[in-house]
Amino acid sequence: MRFTSVTCFLLALIMSPSPTIADDNVAKNIDVWIGTGNSNLSRGIYHCRLNTHTGRLTDPTLAAEMAGPGFLAMHPSEKVVYAVGDLDGKPVVAAYTVDGDRLTLINSLEIGDGGAAHVAVDPTGKTLLTAQYGGGSVAAFSLNADGSLKVRTALIKHEGGSGVVANRQEASHAHWVGFSPDNRFAFVPDLGLDKVVIYKLDVENAAITPHGSGKVPAGGGPRHMKFHPSGKFIFVLNELSLSVTVFDYNAEAGTMTPKQTIPTVSKQLLAKEKFKSGSEIRVHPSGQFVFAANRGHDTITVFRVNQSTGQLSVIEVENARAVTPRNINLDPSGNWLLAAGQDSHTLASFNVDGSTGELTYNQSVVMAPSAICVLFGHE
């Protein structure tokens, strides 16, 4: 075979690695921090990376040792990760410096009312809140400029319980904390009360003042909630009834009014499940879709959002490729969804169709011991 100079040049181009493609792949690796539950397999917070071009995950490695660091939050600077769990046998909120794929403990503070189920940091990075499921309370902490924990400024106990579901709603169970888009209010879904408790927020002093509440249907058991990108609607996941309640949100008054409650899975499909429980809800960055995870049935429900009313309609119910999907999260681009299997000790990757919202399993699954929280960094 005779090779011309042109042929040799073309072969060299084909066989040589492309700097542009290689650099592009490197640039698209995003950090994934994994909070874990108490188990013999887990040693703390784990880290892996997601390639946002291929959806492939790297094998998780231990980032920091901590007992049961269930839920995590990121400081706005992206230089500090917060975790709620146990250190030296005490329930704390801890602050860690991000150092590549490792986390270095800065400091920690005792919560004072048992362990927390959730943690969140306000967008200014001045106030951190935790929700205590067992204690039925919300705690507030002030943060220093470097993201370290300064002092606990409040611990407010919720009183009562709806009593609708036996053994689950006899008392308050605060389950999640978060902030309004304008950072004027804080929200705490309380599974035991069948309410989302609303607080007026003073970020400069890390202070919260009771402001009101939003009610879900009796026995719903509100667990987690998210805002629509427009700020006009709130989506509350009800753990006990496996449903989502849609609220209209009045930003000026800081009030929420229910307008729709829709099941995540039909009663017929849940009939044979010995255990069934809603776990997590996420809103696509486009605002067009909502995703809810269903434990026991081990699925992810995809909803379409009516952009005028905020009301939901089911698109599909997808196999989560995880046993007990305790948490799901969307990467910042909205192209990928990760499902954390608490009992399968896995993290699975799905592609999100940007036009239909449908999920396609990416056949990328890695071992992640007792995974119950997925927190993304940024590219």
C-alpha cells in the first residue's frame, strides 16, 4: 500500500489524541459529595466525580470520617461543606474546608436537641439552619466570614402533632429547612404537624421568628420542599401519603396557599409494598419538570409543570435502579440525575431529556455505602 504525504497527515490526525477533546472532558468533571447513614459499611462523607459529558461516575472515596453524616450543604463560596452527624459521640453540625477530593474539619457545634435530619445555608452565607426530626425543632447558627461556625443563635421547638397516622404523627418531626428566593423567610416542613412552618429570617443576626404555616392534607406527612424557579410556586413532598402538594406562594406576605395534591405512585401500584415512603423532591432548572423519589416502590416519578398554574401531571414512573432511593439530585446543568440507594449502597446515573423530562438510565452505577444525600459542586 502506497502512503502519500496527505494520507500520512490524515492518519496522524486520527491516531493522535485531541487536546481539545481531552481538555473538554477534564473541564466537565464535577464534584459529588455523598452523605451517608449509620452502618457497618460507611465511615463518613464520600466523594466522587460526575462527567457531565458522558454521565459516568468515578468510584467514591472517603473524604472525611464522621458518624452518620446524613445531610450536607454547601457554603455559597463553594469552599466549605457542612454536615450533620456525630463527632466524638455528640450530635453536631460540622464545617469542613474543601481540599480537592478531601474535606478538612474546621470546627463543629453541638445542636442541643439530638441529631439533625437536614441542614441548609442561606445564600449570603451568614446563617445556617438545621431541622431535628426526633426533637421536633429548628436551630439557627451564625457563620463567620470564612464559613466557620460561630454560635448557635436559636433553638425553637415545634409543639403538638396531627395524630392522623399512628406512631408517626403523635409529635412534631421537623424534617427539612430552606429559604425563600428573596431570603426573607425560612421554611420547615414538619411531618408530625402536617404543616410547613414558616419563619421570618434576619440573616445579619441569624435570627428566626415564627411567621405562619402552610397546611398539607391530613396524614400527608410533609418531608421536603422546593421552590419553582419563578418563585411563584412551592412543591411539598408528603412522605406518608407519597404525594406532592402544590402551593401558590405570595412572596411579599410570605404565605403559601395549597392548590393541588397529586399522588407520586397510584394506590394500586403500592398495594403490595410492605414499606412505602416518599423521600426527596427536585425541580429541574428549567422549571418544566419535578422529580420525586419513592422508597419501597423504588422508583422516581417525573411530573410536568404547568408554567401558568404550577400544577403537576405525571410524565412517567421510572425504576430508580436503587434499593430504598433515599435521595435524588440534579446536576447544575439539569442534564443528569443521580439516585442514592441507601440499602443497595449505590449511586446511579440517569440522563434527563431536556424536552420531555424523561429519564434514561445511563448504566453508570458505583458503590456508595449507605448513601442518603447527594450534593453537587460546580464545574
